Amino acid sequence: MTTRRQFFGYAGAAAAGAAATGGAVVALHNDLEMPPVRAIEPYGEHQVGINAASPRHAELVAFRLATDKAGLGRLMRLWTNDIVALASGRPAPGDTAPELAIGNVALTVTVGFGPRVFELTGNKPPGLDDLPVMKHDRLDAAWSGGDLLVLVGADDPVSVVHAVRRLVADAKPFATPAWRQTGFWNNTGSDGQPVTGRNLFGQVDGTGNPAVGTPEFDSTVWSTDGPEWFRGGTTLVVRRIRMNLDTWDELTRSEQERAVGRNLSTGAPLTGTAEHDELDLEARDANGRLVIAENAHARLSHHTENDGRRIFRKGLNYVHDTGATRESGLIFLSHQADVAGQFLPLLARLDAVDALNEWTTTIGSAVFALPPGFQPGSWLAQKLLG
């Protein structure tokens, strides 16, 4: 979908439409180049944060529900009003720090429901269950599960903190936070152009995604089956993956690239020269060895190795400091129409033999159903809760 970007405060400034993935718009005034405008409308067929690129700054908050279906409906109406105000740079109703509500920061809020919500509401999407514990998982309840989720992203970290503060305050009569995770991502190159982004291993992360707006993306992400209220929605898997950067750094560069199956400098497959070159999974070197190893992450996660199954993945890097100790890793976010049909087979394959398992440990896991978007005059999940 497209979004309307508006440039405020400059008489005669030009505004242009751009993709919801967040490309910058430059307005000219008196022959001077002005800063990019990054306002994203909250309305649409789908929740707008799903299509958007991984935000520069983000916070995820999971909640434990403490109300009934009617109370959940009241909360969704409150949150919808908050989202509309915050996305436009206006204070949410009852805002105690209205000066922190600013526009043009690409702020999005995405809301999801955990499996237990449907014990109250019924109409559970098929395949939406807590993920089984994998062999390499070391799950911590402090980062797992949850009945509700809000994912707030923006270009500005203060705006993220402020938006979360309002959403948590409005949830108090209905739900209490179960966990919070903060992350960051850089999807802009040194030349100012969009790039895929890198995780803390240095890998270009997310190259194989279907392109937003294509039929391939739509069939991967948006639900067309199951309950009527959920059509046009999607599911989200959140996996908190701790990375052992110290032992990763002990590897040679060629060892790192063999584990990934891609060139670390460009993101190109080891059988190609550019990031988006197709993988040649049959190619062998002069010694007859597969160029992209059997246990390389790029091979195991490729859709041709998974009966055509795809996901739309995003990432957020994180660091978690406790005194002198730092933990680093990736908040892995996967969108798909059907968790059981698309994500679980891929997860099982990676858990079994992925070379990266030696340097990664999943310590948090949660699944959510993300309802469709809303239009002016309506509210989130109205078809489920109205």
C-alpha cells in the first residue's frame, strides 16, 4: 500500500506519496533541501507496521490479560485512538507528557493476540499455538509467551519510549506487562539508500524475503483462510536469539562465510557476486565439495529446500547489559499466514542441523495473531470483539 507523507510548517512545501516501507521524501523550499518527511498514516487494509521495513528503534511489550472479551474490546478501542494520535504526532488522550508526541518519525504500532486470548473470544486462527521447545532452545519465561503484544517502531527512540508509556498506561485496567524487549536496526546505507541491514554477526540479514507488494508476499503473509475476522491479518513469531559474539569472532572469515553460505561483505551467496543472486545449491568446488555447505544457514532456510514454504522475516539487534556483563543477539520476527504450515517445518529443519546453532541460542519464544488494519471510524479487531 502507499502512505501519505506530509511536510508540516513550511509554506508551499511539496509532499509526495511513497511506499509504506518508509522511503524518505525530500521537499524543497526556497531552493533549499529540507529534511526527509517520515509520517506514516495508521490506516489501511493491514496493520501498517507489518509492510514497513524493520524500524531503527523498537520496543516490544507482551501483556498478561486480566479482563474478559468486553474489556479486551474496550482496550482495543483505546489503543486504536492512541495509535491514530501518536502516528500523526499528536498527544494521545490523557497524555501526561504531550510535548513528547512529535510527527515525522515513521512511528508505527502493531498489535497482536496470543493463543490464550481465543479461550475468551473463540475464532482462533488455525495453527496458532505456542511453539514446541526445540532441541537447541533454552527458553526463559522472562522472554516467552504473552496474551497481547504491542510492537512500537520509529526513527526516534524517545518517540518509541513515549508511545509505549501511553499504551501501557491505557492497558492498566485490562492487562499487565509480562516482558519487554528493545531492539534497533539500520536499513540505510552510507549513501542514504535502503539496504537489507545486518545482524551483530555482520551478516546481511533478510535477503531472501519476498518483496513487499508482490503476489508472492501476499500469499506468504496475509491470511485468506480461517475465521472471517482474521482475513487480511497475519501471524507473528518472536524469537529472542542470544549470539555468542566472542566465539564467533574466533573463526576465520571463510569459516564464518561457510557457516552462513553467503559472502559477509556483500551478502551474495557463495555461488554468486551480488546480494540478490540466486543460490546455486548444486555448485561444487575444485575438490568436489558443495560450495554452499549442506548445513549452511542460507541453504537450510531457502524456500526450495523447504517445499516452497516461505516466511517474511525481520530482525532487531539487541544488547542487554547487567552491570559489567553484556548479552547480545537478535530479536527474530517472522510473519506468515500460517505458523504451523509455514514456520514450524522451517524451524525444525534449522534446529536439526543449522551450522549457526553452534553460536546461537534461542532464549525467548512467542506467537501472536495480528488482526487486519483499520479505517477511520473503526478500530482494531472490531470484527472479533465488536
